[in-house]
Amino acid sequence: MIRLLACTAMVLLFSALVLLSVDRNIYRTSGWVRERKYAAVIGWVCTGAAGAIFAGLLIYL
């Protein structure tokens, strides 16, 4: 179970990295303001969820 949560947190961090770095820049150059905001919000939510999972794992161990 611990390995599953750790892998989930890593996937969330990778998704957040892609959303915050790649997708936001694509939307910025295309002029899509609403999509850029959504990508930023979802990226930060994924980062927070991964941080919460990692904190929970550190407390558990």
C-alpha cells in the first residue's frame, strides 16, 4: 500500500510539472487565457495532493 501511494504521488508530481511548465506556456503563446488559468490551478492542486500524500507517508513511517 505504501508503494502504491508513493507511486501515485510521483505521478501527480510529474503531471503537475507538465501542467505548470509545458501546458501553461502553450496556452500563453496561443492566447488562451481561461485554459492557462485552469492548467495552473489543476497543476497546483496536483502538487498539493502529492505533498499531502508524501507528508502522510512520512508521518506513517
